[in-house]
Amino acid sequence: MPLVYADMKLCDIILHEPTLIPVLNRFGITLGIGDKSVRSVCEENSLDTDFFLTILNTFINEEFFPENRLKTFCATQIVDYLTKTNIYYECFQLPNIERHFNSLIQHSGTSGNNLELIHQFFLKVKNELLSRIEHDRTTWFPEIKLLSEKIGNQRPDGIKLPTKGSDEQDSLEEKLHDLSSLFVMHLSGTIDPNLCYGVIFAIYTLEKDIKQHNRIRNRILSPMNEAMKRGKNDN
């Protein structure tokens, strides 16, 4: 999808890219927006239009990642968005996969299928994600907010961002991809194809979301945190 801009109708953007609906929810925007522009919806919800557009474009366009633009936002602004994203994973996306998975197991034949083994692998991935969310909530995000408050929510100087193309796929991304591959390459037994598709699509959606999530975490927030630490130590 092409880049989205402030004067575009938000309804047209959503209809073209429905996977944005959870992202909108993180900003407190629900469906029923009429034909209002992005700018109008942001103004009604007291949102920073530039930050909102940056997140949308980062989510729907893999090649779009404006490091210099994201540097202009406060660390707490990025933390708040990532916190809402973590809440969505924990309260909605993981339970949705679990619900689909359980239904698939219940409605599939028991002879010769390996769904339980694949489900055990999913549970390991789920626990890893929940552990990271807990660390964010109790340790990393509070540390960043405290540092940001000490420097008065100013943009820290000397942020050294990773060079383009230097991202490394983290363990969660790799394991979610492996989980989808297990279905595609190694599924056995009598399986309900529609329920199976529901599970695979839910896993794919989470993998895509986490990939975008990690780009902001690793390429922006982590360097900002390191810059704030250096600034604090220099004072």
C-alpha cells in the first residue's frame, strides 16, 4: 500500500489495509469513524498526527522506517505505544491464537495427527513472549520513563541508530515463523482445513505485528535509552 497522509480518509486506509484495526485500537480509535480525514480523527482523539502517521506507515510498509523522524518523538511517547501493543498481545492476540488452536484440536481427528506437539511448541513461544512483556512492564519501560523524566522529556542528543538493513530477526520472530512452517510442512492426520487456516492466519498476524514492534524497540527505543544513560552519566 502507498504511504498514508493526514488529508486521506481514514476509512479508505482501513478498507485497504484491515490489519491496521488493532493498531488504531491502541490509539483509542474504534470503528464508526465516518469519512473523516486522518488529521480530523487525530484531533478529535487528542493524538499527535505525525506520530500516528509514522506508526501506520511503519506498520503497512516494510521498507518505510524513518529513523530520523522517530527520533523527534519523546521516549515516553514510544513507550506508551509499545505498552499498549504489549497489552494487545497479552489480552487479545495470544488468547485468540489459543482459542483457534483449541478449537482445531477439538474438531480434528485424533488418529495420527501431531497437533498436540505443535501446540506444545506454541505454548513455549507464548511463554517467551509473556516473559518479555513482563520484563518490559516491570523493568525496561519504567527505567526509560524515569530517565526521560530526569532529563525533562527532552530528546536525547547523540542517538546512534543502527544502519539500515542491520536488523536481526529475534528469537520470537524466528519461532513464530517456525510455528507456521510446522503447519505447512509437517502437519499430519485428519485436520479441519478452515480451523487450520484460522490458526495459521492468527500466527502470521502476530509475527507481522512483532516484526514491526521489534523495529521500533531495537532501532529507536533502545538507542534512545542508551543515549539518555550517557547523558545522565555526563551530568
